[in-house]
Amino acid sequence: MTYWPRASFGALARQFFATGAWRAVLVRKYGRANPWRFFVPGALVLGVSADLIVFALQCAGLLPWWSLWSVLHLGTLGYLAGVLLGVTRMPDQQGFGDRLLSFRTLVTMHFSWGAGFLKGILLGGGRTVDRSRTE
């Protein structure tokens, strides 16, 4: 097995989007035989998307700040806190710049994989191909 590190965050996002899409194809094929962890990135994308919509509606004054909808903020804040905690515990980080890159990398990986997974669940793999290492 050989791994080619991606040259940019865009290439990393394309790699993980394709991985998520094709994992979803396997989930569609084998159903409940798949572990629950395969569904987590897709749920993350849906949850944070819903939270951002609620936040925008709250900022626009269309939803009250102190409502049951505000519970969605806890999921997003919990995710961000978890990633921050993980980044602070990573070995071999050389200062704030490395930790910021690690944070950005993890978020890119999680959301790209999740978006690809949702695409794959809804539409299948189709023409989704990872060409990020050939650029």
C-alpha cells in the first residue's frame, strides 16, 4: 500500500469526498452489516447544516435565541471542542501554526467524507473518482 499526501486542502477534500461516496455505496449494498461509525460524518454534516440554518434564522430574528432549536448549537460546539481537544493532544505539533493546520485538516476530512457519504447514500457513487493525487 502506498499513500500520496495531498498537496492542498482542496485535493484532500476531493480525496475524502470520494472515499465517503464509495463507502456509502457499500452501505447501500450491505445495509446493517456496516458499523455505526460509517454514519457519523454524514450525521455531522446534517447536524451542523441544520445548526447553521437555525443560527441564521436566529440572527435574522425569525427564531428566538432561547428556544428548543438552540440545542442544535450544542452539537456543533461539542464537535469543535472535541477537535480542539484532539489537536492539543496530538504529538509532534510545533506550535500554534501546526495545531491550526491540524485543526483545518481534521475538519476538512470529516466534512468532505460526510458530504461524500450523503451524496453516495442519495445518488450512489456515479462518476465520483479521486483524482487528487494525479494533479
